[in-house]
Amino acid sequence: MEVISGSPAKLKSQLKDFPNPDEALKWAIQQEWSRLKKGFVLVNPDAGAGQPSMHRYIGGGYTGALMIAGCNGKVSTNQHQDEDALGAATDVLLLVGEGADISQRWRPSKTDLAWSAIPIIDKGQLLIQFDSGIYLWSTDGAPPQRISEATAMAPSFLTTSNGHVSWHSGEQITVMRPTDGKRTLHLPRKAAMVGGHSPQMMGALSPDAATLACCANPGEIEYIDVALAKTVRQHQGDFEMITKMAWSVDGRWLLALEQYGKWRLLCLDTATGESRPGWPEFADMTRTDFALDNDGKRLAVMRRGKIAVYDFAGMKEIRRFPVDHVVRTAKIAWTGENAISVRTDYGCLSTYVV
């Protein structure tokens, strides 16, 4: 294999022997990772489908909190920072541009982990789920503002739709409008404990924000009418703990990621609770993630170091490609019409062309 290295103005070439192509690829990935950790970035605007258009080493160590979201051509993620002269050990928010440059950076004044983020694209803002509450962060660089009550425990879920946002903390479900701060729902709901150690609480707002799908008990999903503040239907199933939910854009289907039990990605009829006919057997979905694109036409599933993209209408696989620089797990988000960004447990932030 011919290896070309050096700066663009001073390239040098050498031949290197490998027993097979797989070994050559493995060596190349290791060399790339070594350079990324030294501060180099990969930016390839001509990347083809399934290839990375950007790699940047974020580092900071793995805490279990992997946050990623895209907003107006930029990607937000978290970087864990140890205690130093500037403050306590905490997650730092980063906003990374298409050229892999860090355009904004914000560090909380106390220890705080950032678990998830959702963009409000038309406002140029991001909703951030911290240990201490829900924050609204503008991509213009203004410090994040907490919009929820302060809490000592991470909110159980964060969901937004049609100008509303919802979360659960302090045994209360809240739905509010960020534009004026009006709370349209404040409903008591206690999370059941799974296995005596994991609280079950997950929710997702419907496309019109009129209904909140909520799983507070293993094997049960309730649909709460936001205006009436009451449960209008409940569905039972053979699933265990649910750790992520998302509605289809037409409101017909609810995607639900199961932890424990059979570790499945489910697609349930929101009217009947029945499984979608012809749904693929997404089983053994440990250390996995999924994301629907903004139009709800494509579903991306991250599993075992690869991302598979499906046409959601017929669930035909469109594309499958490997994710670089991941040990066991990663979080994914659609960050462009044909772009999926990935935050890995190895400390890498990447964007791939779909």
C-alpha cells in the first residue's frame, strides 16, 4: 500500500506491506486516530455516501453522558473536563462548525453532566438536559438559561414538538412553551424502579404536541392528553424498560427502544398498541441508538459499530456504513439533510454523508 503523509505543501510517499486489505485498513484507522488525538482534524467536503466528512477528537473521558444535536449547520456535544483552576469537574458544552472548528464553548460553574440535546432550529437554539435541569442555549454564544426547576437528579426525558417542550423531574411531568414560559401541563407521575436500580420514565410529545406518550412502568405506555391533563388510553406489552421514544411525523407510530428484556427497537401503533406489521426483528439492541430525520422519511439505527439507514415507509435498507473510533457505544443525530453526526465513547465527534 502506498502511504502519503506530510503537509499539503510537502508530501512524501512510501510503500508499506500488509498481509491483507483488512490489516491495511486497521493500520490506517489507528494512524488517523493517533493524529486526531494530537489535535489534527479531518474535513472532507467531497466525502461520498457512507464516508466521514468530519472527524474531531473531543476527549475528556467517558462518563456515560454522550450528548449530540445539530442546529443550523453546527453540531453541539459535551466534553467532560476534570477539576482545574477554572472550576469543578463538569461537562463543557461545545458548538462545532462544518470545518471542525469550535465556535462556542460554555462551562457550568459546578459539576454537571449533559445527557441529551434537542434543536429548536427556527430559533437557533438548543434544549440541553443537564443533571441540574433543562437549559435553553442559543447558538449565538449567550450563556444557557435554565427553564426548569433546579434538580439534584438528571431529568428522565426531554422532548419537544410544535413549539412545546416536556420533561420529567421531581416526580412531575411538565409541558411548557419556551417562547413565553407558559406551562400547559404539570402532572404528578412517579417512575417505577426496574430491577431495584433503574427508574423507568420516558416520554415523547406527538407531532402536534397535543399528546404525550409516557412509559412510567415497564410493559405499559400511556397517552396523556396535554390540554385535559388526563390519560386517554393505555397499552400493555411484553417489553421491559424503555429508554428512548419518538413519534412518526404522521402520529401513527411510536418508536420505542427497550433495555433489558429482549433489547428490541419496537414500532407500535399509537391507536392500538400493536406492533407494526412487517417490522424488522431489531433484537439484541444493546448499546444502540436511533434517529428519524427531520421529515420522518428515514430512520437511522446505530448498532454494533455500524449505522444502517432505512426508508421508514417500507423499512427497506438504503445504506449501511461503519462508524470509526468507537469502543462500545455512541449517540447519533441527523444534523443535515444528508448528514448524520456521531459522538462516540472513545471521544470522537464525526459527521457522515448519507
